[in-house]
Amino acid sequence: MDGISWRDLDTNEQRAIATLALGISSDFCDPVALLTLRRIGLIRGSRLTLEAEQLLSVAVRREFAA
């Protein structure tokens, strides 16, 4: 997980993180993106890890600051 930034993730992975952060079922996420996010430690079960939540938070703040 160390060294991963929002821009390192593809759009399906970004969308999956945003979807899960909103509390929407993982059934609406790309299955390959979910597997990748689980493999790199951003998802456990069907929930975001703290690292994933922080990654999303930083990405959102950067967009609003731009």
C-alpha cells in the first residue's frame, strides 16, 4: 500500500473506492477492480480500509484546491 496515489489507480478502481465510500453495494463495482483493491490492501471484505479512506480524502481535497 505504501506509495500508492490516487492517480496510480485506474478509473474503475477509483470508481469502486468512491462507490464503497458512499455505502453502495460492491455488486455495482467492477469485479476486477475489487480484486485489485483487495490485493493491494485497500479493501477488506466489502469495506474500505483506513488507507483507502485517506487516499480518497486526499484526492478530493486536491481537486477542490485546484
